[in-house]
Amino acid sequence: TRAERLAERARELREAAAAEVAHAEAAVALARTEAACTLRSWWDEHREVYSPLRDGLFQALDTAVAQAGSDQATVAEVLAERAEPLLDEIRTRRRDARARAATAAARITELNTERDRVCAQRDDAPPAVAARSGRTGDRPGAPLWRLVRFADDVSPAAAAGIEAALHAADLLDGWVCADDEPPSDYESDQFLVPLPAQQRPSGRTLADVLVVEDDSDTCTVPRQTVADVLASIALHDDADEPTGMVAIGTSGSFRQGVQVGEHRKADAEFIGATARARRREARAASLAAAIEVASESRRAAEQDEADAAAELARISAAAKALSRPTAVTAALRAVAETAGMMRSRSEAAAQAERDLDQAVAEVSAVEKKLRAAATAHRTPRSARELDALAAAIRHFENTGTGLLRLRTEYEREREREREGEDRLTEAADLAEAFAEEAEAAQSGYQEQLRKLETLRDALGAGAADIDRELDLARQRIEATKAEQKAARKAANEAIAAVGDAEAAYRTAHESLGTALTEVLAEVKALAPYAEPDLLTLLGAPPDGRWPSSDAAWSTPEQLLYRIASAGPHAEPRVLPDEVAELFDSLATATASVRANEATRKSTRSAVTAALQEFDAALSGSGRDYRLQWDAADGLTVVQVQDEYGVSAVADFAARIDAARKDQELLLTDAERRILEDALLTGLAQQIHERTSDARHLIARMGAEMKQRRMSSGNTIGVHWVLADSLSDAARAMCKLLDRDASALSAQDLAAIRAHFAVEIRAARAAHPERSYPEILAATLDYRTWRVFSFTLISADGSEDKLTVARHSALSGGEQSVSLHLPLFAAAHVMLDSADPQAPRLLALDEAFAGVDDNGRSELLGLSVQFDLDLFMTGYDLWITYPHVPGCAHYDLAHAAAENTVSATLLVWDSGDLLAEHDGTDLTAALGSPNRRRVPNTIEGGLELAPAT
């Protein structure tokens, strides 16, 4: 019986599932062995990379492989945890090297600037003191060291001593005015004014060793004034005592009233062009040596940074090369799926056996009733005899049905025969009547003919007119006979048409009844689709209902009567209102669904696989959840049995979601503890590093953009600033995160913790439907804390914020360039990290739309400066500019009538526009090696044109 076959099939499926479980477990063991071998090979290859770590890494990884598929840490997690100290150490070394390289670069820049100033002779003056802050460039006069030089007979030692004494006495850069008296409105400056002649020293003075310099500065200062100033300062040797209030010694000593001192230097540096040139050479050599030392330090720091980056790359490559035990997890998943399938099949087998037992009991009860009925009706009792009796009864019913059908057809033919006999009798009567009328008419005709002859003889000449009238009468008679014959034929055809119409009506009536019966049977199959859950799933209104009783349905006979009495133009109601509304809703919801047999088959397979996966997930949850589904009436109904009993999947999902939300509310304290104890420092460090990297990237963009200017001399600057919408607490937190995590104190971490706690609490209150990972991702997204700010940098270096109003005031070309320049700079900076031989491709759809020819030329010039490879499409886009080295144009022409598109290739090559119709080989112009042309041959040796 069917129950026995189902039970046997269920037992076979259970045994097959058990075999599959055993096979899956063997696959798990094999996958674990292969994963262990792969781990050993990986460790042998990358052992040196992780040599700084302490012992036990391989054992921990081997243990993680052995425990793959459980709740323990995965291989990648174990490796990441063990390698984190090493990675932190290397990152620290890289940051330190980067900081040392930046410091060395700044020092080199400073030294280069100093050397340029020395070489440009802008460093010849002695160091300025606080008393010299009032000097301006337009004051007439000059400092003393610019106005004099040593006499030719002064020794270098004496010149060095005299300059050292003047420098120490603060006289070397004293200002000598062009006028006799210094200005009265000066401040923060010192002047050298000659003493009156009677107050000047009587012995040697500076005028004996210093000579007025012949250069442009003396044009504003009279030579006599300079000589008088020199004559006002006494000069003494080491053995002489200084005379006068102001005295300078040749060994570096000096005296100014109560101030006495001494200063020494190896050589003169400021007095005389030769001394200044010698000093510049020494300074340049010293700065060059310092630059070399700083460059060496920067190279060493960059090498350290490169070594650290290479070590990080090796560790990253080794971590990526570590094989994940995905085969083990897949095998374990297969074991779980096969176990769930075996459990489902075991339950199905048990249910089939129970159904079989129930069916056997029902058969026994039915057989008992059958024996009782057989005894009462004197019919056979055995099943074989009953089957024969049932077959005979069915044969009798079929024969009777056929007999009734034949009798109906016989009665119909008898009716047609009687109608034909009646028509035949009527036609015969008409024929006899017409024959009698014809004989009477013939007799009358003969009689009239004799009379006509008599009259013709009597009338003579009038006979011809009578003959003509007779001919007309004869013609009318013939026409009347033809009309009579056509009328009889039309009558016969009408009678036949009436019979055919009646037969067609009866056939249509029977077909309509059969169709209504089939429609009602098919419509009643929609009853399972009236469930609100299914209607909601299909997108139909869930308020659809099914008639609660059979009284709402009409029989086919009632429908036929209603249709016949409704008239030809009426539309009688065939289905109940509830069913019609449900049918319209389902038709509207499924109007866009197009499915064939292959789609249905794949959908059934997908549903079966999803149910098996769902069953496996329920089985692996550790709860007593049981999945039940039934495909009765062609509709798969899925239910889950839990502690609340059997319920629909939607209700079960709602309960699980409510339980999950309750668990999330209970996780608040745990989340806070994890965030504070384990994640906060690492999180701050990650945000700091990523922010620093982003700033470095944007700084490179800004530097690249400043080097490329528009035709007007302006350019665009880019900055990454804090968003205006940030609160004060968020701004303070951003300032804390700008520092390295190692520099954060306990108070700083507490402030960060408090800020994030407030933000997470507010996000949870605002979006209770989100999960905790989603809220964390939104709260910790550092990219939303800052925004891009653009500035307009003019040719003189001034920088203004580029607002909407400022942008609209620019010319059309400048507006286009200001929009494309950040795009080109970002692409250039990002593509710099690629291999130098890699294409620097940037695709633009509808490129430069609305930009005039000058603007396009400037934009393409920028793309050439950034060394970008552009792939562009446009309606009217021809790149034939001298500063563009090369471009391939494909001009597409659409022929609407032929439904074809043709392409024409033209190549722009450094000022020449090449085309195939000019005889140019565009393959060579495009730089192709021309190795893809292969001759094609056909049978017989005929060679076709080469194809590319």
C-alpha cells in the first residue's frame, strides 16, 4: 500500500542519511589532517618571519587547527593575537623612523635656506641685537662695516683683533647717518656721530688702519663723515694704554668709558669684501657638511622605515598565506547538515511507521465493516473478489454512461430525422400543388394561345404588338420561376442552418457546463492561498477571505441558467465575491512573475535546501526546536515546534527577535566592560593611525594641487577639517585622538570612554532596531567627524575659502578646473602606490559636458601634468590639443533604419590626426606589437584576409 511504500522509502532515506553522516565525519578527519599538513608547510616556510616571538606559536596554531569548527579562537585569530606585540613593536619603529625622517627633512630644508641666504650675500651682516629693531630699509646711511675696509698694510691678526673689539664694543654695525646729526624720531637703534675736532684722540685712531670703502653705500654717506667717525675712535696696541673715552686695541680689547672688555676671533668676517667672501665660503662649507649629516640621518631613518614596512609586509604576506581551515569548517557544516537531514528523515520514518500502523488499524476496521456489509448484502468478502466486483461495477457504470450518451445522441438523430421528414412532406405537398398549378397554367396557356391565334388572324397588323407583349410576359414568368427556385433553395439552406445552430447551441451548452465544472474545481484549489501570512508574503492585501460554507458556491447548472437568462451583453457573477477579490489580489501581486518549468524546479530545489539548512541551524542551536513542513495542495507549509507548541515561522521569528532584543538589553554592562578594559586603547590607536594616514594623503593632494595652476595663476587647496556639526565634547575627543595612544593618560582615556558611552547610549535610543555592531560602526566612524574644505589660492599666495558664491564668481573654465582638479589630484596620489608600469586609468562618462574648448584644453593639460590615462565618452569630444601627446578616437554612428552601429577610428599623435582611409597603419600608430594577426585558411588551400 501507499503507507507501506512511504515507510519503506523513509527507512531507506534514513539509512542513506546515516551513511552520509559517516562519510561526512570521515571527510572532517581527512580535512583536519590536510589542514595540519598545510600548517606545517606554512610554518616551515615562514618560521623566520615569526622568530622574534616566543616559543609556542606553532603549538597554539596546531591546537587552533585541531579545534577548528568549535567556539575556540580560529587560526587567524590566534596568529593575530600572538603577532600583535611584534606588529606593535615594528609599527613603533616605523613611526619613530618616520618622525626622525621628517625632522631630518625639516633640518635639511632649514640648512638649505640658510645656505641659499649665505650664497646670495644676504648673510653678510653681523647678528642683530635687540637695540637694532628700529631700522628700516629706507633710512639714509649705512652701518660702519659696510663703509670701511682695512688698509693694505694691516696684518690679518691685527684686522681680526680690531674687528673683534669693534664687534664686542657694539660699534661694528653702528649706523652712520648721511646727515651730520641723527634723526630725532628714531627708536631702538644706535648711531655713530663724529666727535668735535677738539675732543678727538691725539694718538693713533681707526683712521690709520681703516679706509673708506669705494662702493654704492658711500653715495649716501659723505666720505668725510666716515673719516671723522674713524678719527673719533682711538687705537692702541697691546703694550700701550688706551687713551680717550672710546679706544680699540689690535688684540681685541676695547674701552668705552667705564666699560672695558676683550673679544677674539680667528679672522675678520665683516669688514672688507675679501673677509666677507671668506666668511661666506666657510659658512657654506659648514652648512654643506651639516646638510650631508642631516641627509645621511634622513636616509638612515627612511631605510629604517622601509625595513620596518618590509617586515610588516612580510608578516602580512605570511598571515595572508596562512591557510584557513575552511575545508574543516565546510566538512563540519556538511556533518551538521547531514545530521539534521538524518534527524529529519528519522523523524519522517518514525512518522511514516506511525502512519503505517494507523493505516493498518484503519484497514482492519474497514475490513471488519466490509465483512459485515458483505454479509448483509451477500457480496464476496475477500479483497480480490471485492476488487473484481468494484471493477465490474465501474465497468457497468462506464457502460451505462456510454449507453446514456449514445441514447442521447440517438434521440437527437431521431429528432433530426423527424424534422427532415416533416420538411420533406411539406416540400412534396408544395411540389404537388405547384405541379397542379403548372398543369392548370399550361392548359390556360394553350387556351390563351388558341385565342391568340384567332385574334391574330382577326386583327392582322396588331398581332406583332401582341407578340411583343407576350414575349415580355413570358420573360417575367421565367424570372418569377427563377426567383421561386432561389427562394426554395434559401428556405432549404435556412432550415439546415437552423438545425446546425441548434446542434452548435447544444454542444456549446455542454462545453460551457464542462468548463464551469473544471473552473470551479480549479478555483477551489486556491483555498490554501487565503492564509494572511501567505498573502503578506506575496505582497497581496492580507484581508482576503475564503467562503466559510459551500452555500456560497453555485452549481454548474445554476450558473448555466444564470448565464442563459442574463442576455448576450451581461456578465453574470460566476464566483463568490470573496473568491473573486482573492483572485484579483493574487493576479495583481503575481503579475510581474514569469516562471517556466526550469525556474519552478530550481525554486523547489532552493526551498528544499533552505529548509534543510534551517533545520540544521535549529538542530545546532542546542534547543529543542523541531521543523515540520508539508507540501499538501501544492503549497509548502512550514512550522516550528518549540516550548510554545507548533507555530508558524513568522511567529517563531517574532519570538526569537524579541528574545534577542532582551538579550541585547542585558548585554549593556558587558559591553561597557569590554569597551573599557579591552578595546579602548587599541581603538584610539587605530583611529589615530588612520586619521594620520588620511591627513598625509590629503596633504599630498594639496601639495600636488598647489603645483598645478590654472591659466589665471590661481589654484585650489584642499583641507580636512572638523565638521561644524560636531559638539564641543566631540571636538575635544578628536583632539585627544590626534595624539598617539601611548601618550594618553588615564584621565584622557576616561574622557574618551565617557564620550563614546554617551554616543552609544544616544544611538541606541534613537535606533532601537539596530544591533550593537551596527551602532558601534556608526558611532566610531571617524570619517564623519571631518569634512573636506576647499580654498582658492591666488597667484600671490593668498588663500581664501572657496564658498559657493566665490565659486560662482569664477569664469566658466575656472569653475570646471576647480571641480576636476581635486579629482585628478586624488587619482594621482592614489595611483602613485601602484607599480610604475601599471596604467593610471581614470574613466569619465560624458566627460567635460558643458565646458567650452578652452576649458577642455586646460583640463586635459592638467591630466597630462598628473600623468593620467583617461578613458572618456562624450557627445562632441575631440582631443586634438598640442599638449596632449596621444589619443585614440572612436566615432560611433548609429543607423536607426538598419539597427546597426559603425565605428570609425582616428588617432591623434603629437599634432597629427591619423586615419585608416589615408593609408596609415593605425596599429603601429597605437604602439601595438602587431602579434595578434593570424592567417585563416579554409579547405582547399584558399587563404582568407588576416584578422586582428
